[in-house]
Amino acid sequence: MSYYKAKGLRVLSASVQMTYPAVPLLLVEQMLEASRIACDANNKPVEIVFHLYFEKGNWQLAIPDQEQTATSCKPLDNSANSTYSKAIIEIHSHHGMRAYFSDTDNRDETGFRIYGVMGEIFSNPQIRMRVGIYGHFYETPTTGILELLAQLTDCLVEDW
């Protein structure tokens, strides 16, 4: 990769502007609680994925049928009528791990939407958000995207 300063062009900066209202606290709380109870047949925590889409003037939260393990989750349906296709925001959980985007997340999150990951959900709940544009990412604060619960820390803001 190389950089070149092109004369006469304006300086660009990355930004995110939601044209929808922030996802309400109630839905954020439901995602955190569902993350805490997600477990396998042996009662061990598993990851869970959520789809948020805007319909009829309100945010809708969907928990799609999914493959779930201790370190991954994947919706089973990505057809045109699925919540995967409707999702503007996709959030998944890391139960004991911090909120970060793994190499697996980087490979899987190839759509055009806002992605989030919740981490340390039992001890120190935190969230990290980014905009994904076909495999290219820009991390962004949750401000304006989610109404944030008092006990849920925005990792990006904390990092800045």
C-alpha cells in the first residue's frame, strides 16, 4: 500500500451518522440478558448473535436460529427474507472474553452494516462497535447507535 497526497482534493475523515434513532435501552438490556443465559446442553456459556432492523417506525430485535459454540455463533438462514438480510446492526456476545473483533469476526463480517460485540458479560459488561463495508471496518463509539446501559462500558470511548 502506498499513500500519495493529491493536491487540490479536500481532506476526508471517516464518520458515522445514523438516520435512525438509537436502539432503545430495553432492547440493549434484552440482548445482554439473552447473552448471559445462552448455554449449550452441558450448561456451558455459548456465543449468541442478534439482528436489529428498523421496521414500522421501531427497532426490532431478532434472535435467529443459529449454530452456537463457546467461541462462535452463526445464523442458519441468510436468505432474502431472513433477519440476517434485514439487519442494519448485528451484535454477538463473547461471554468471558473482552469485547474485541477476532480474526474470525473479520472474516465473517463481510456485509454492509454496523457490527457489535459484547464481552465479559458476567463480570465487566462491555461493548465495541464498528461499521463494516464489505470487509473494511471503522470502529465507532456506540453514541447515537445504542442507548447504553449504565453497566455496559463502551470500549472504544474507554480506549480513547
